[in-house]
Amino acid sequence: MPTPLDERKKPTAVKIHVKTGAGVDITWADGHSSHYDFAYLREQCPCATCNDERAKKESMAAMNLQTSPLLPMYKPKPKAQAATQVGSYAIQISFNDGHSTGIYSYDYLRTQCPCAECAAAFRSSTA
């Protein structure tokens, strides 16, 4: 039996500001508003490749291995080149670094909302 959808994770308005580079703004069914910078969304990409990369970095950090070079190369800030709605449940963003495989479900976006209120409500071990 499918898990019932949490009403708090349903968007009522979604604005994706690709041209201005401002990011994504979502108003949720419970009245909460979330803003996501494109750089933050690129970091939080939910695709398998990015999840594997994050797991490797966490594993290396747990073993106290250095994960970044002493003199890191300059990387331009990630920007969105395009965004597409995926059905009525997600958005897909193509970034200027060539990455476009992440599909950001609205459920995932609500759990990744950068505000402290959502972090406590959706990312705690009791959520």
C-alpha cells in the first residue's frame, strides 16, 4: 500500500527563475514559502551519481582522509540553463556544468528546504 502523501509537501505555486538566475521559489499547501538558490540545488542533486559522490566524500571524511586539494581550483557558481516540469510531481534542471540528470520531486524539495523550521520538521530522525 502506498504511503499517503504529506499535504505539507504539495506545492500551490512554483516559480523557476532561470533567466534571472534567482533560483526556485515554492509556496506550499500549508502556506510555507521556500527559496532555493541554484547553487544549493546543484549541491543537493538527488541523482544516483551525485548521491554516490556524497557518500564517497562522507566515507573519506569518516576515515579522516583529505577530500579536497590544498589549492582548490576555481569553480564558477552553478547556474541553471533550463528547467522542465516533470509531470505534476517534480522539476528537472539543466546546469551550466553540463549536469541535468537530477529530478527534484516536490517531496524531496520540501525536505531539503534550507530554513530551520523545515530542517527540524522533515530532516530530523523522527520525521
